[in-house]
Amino acid sequence: MFEVRIHGRGGQGVVTAAELLSHAAFDEGRHAQAFPSFGSERTGAPVVAFCRIADREIRVREPVVHPDALVVQDATLLHQVDVFAGLKEHGYVLINSTSTVGQLGLEDLQHAGERILTIPATDLAREHIGRPLPNVVLLGGLAAFTGIIHLPALAEAVREQFPGAIGEKNVAAATAAYELVESLVSAHTKEDARA
């Protein structure tokens, strides 16, 4: 079972991101489950959503405590919430930020063996969608980073959720993030091979 925890703020589409991720996995013939964890938060308050993906039926129904992957939709949460709590060894971390891992002060996490990347998801969303909503962009990046879902399944889930022009804009944003992460992962692999 592959477990994902998504951290963001109210209004950023955290719950929608988890639902789209599970929908894409389900469309690929896998079992999936998505659910949020929040109270009566207002826009801008911290929100968390969870997604589990497996090749067989998922019976557990509790929050994801030990995620295989973390998606952080708002880097300001890094200093407000313990987003890294329970992250599995060699887990994936994808952060929406124009800053580098070093600039965010996360070198120790990277040196501990965690796979961590930052991408400018909000900027990509503004460019392709016209609004600063990083959720679908980060899912495109997550697909490339982890391989847990494939881009065509994500695109189909997005088109079903957002028919018409808005869906196509979101697919373009997710595709841009997918290609960016592929290039970043490829560059890191080449650096590791030279080291």
C-alpha cells in the first residue's frame, strides 16, 4: 500500500487533490481511498487530506500516520505544522516553493535519504490556469516523482472533475509539472552517477 498525506491551507484544493489522486489510481485498476481531516476551518487555515493506493482492497480507515509521500501545498506550513511527522524512511517529499531545499533549511532531511523536491506549483498554476491553485500541478509532479500514478490517468480524472476549458488548463499545468519533475529527477540521477 502506498500512502500519501497532503498538507495545505483551506481554499487550495487539498481535499480535491486527494480525491483526484484516488480517482486516477482507481481508473488504473487499483484500489484507492481519499479523505480529509479538518474541522470548521476557514479559508487559509491548515488542512490535511489523505490518499491510499493499493493493489488489493483497503480495509484501514484511519488517517495516514506513516506516509510514503508528502505533498506540501504551502511552504509556510513547514514552520507551523510538523508536516514530516511519521514520514517513512526514503519517503518522497514534494513542496510547492520557488526556494530550493537548502533555502528552506531542509538539507538534513535530504541528507537523511529522503527524496525531496521543490517546484513552483503556484507559478505554474498561474501560468496555465490563471489562478494560484497548486493542487493539480503538484499531482502532476507527484506522478513523475513517485510513479504511483501515470499522467494519462491523472489527466482523465481532472477532465472528469473539471470538464471543458478549465479541465484542459489544469491538465496543461499538471503536464508542465510532470515534465519539470522528470527533468529534475533526471538531473539528480546524473549527479549521483558522477559522484
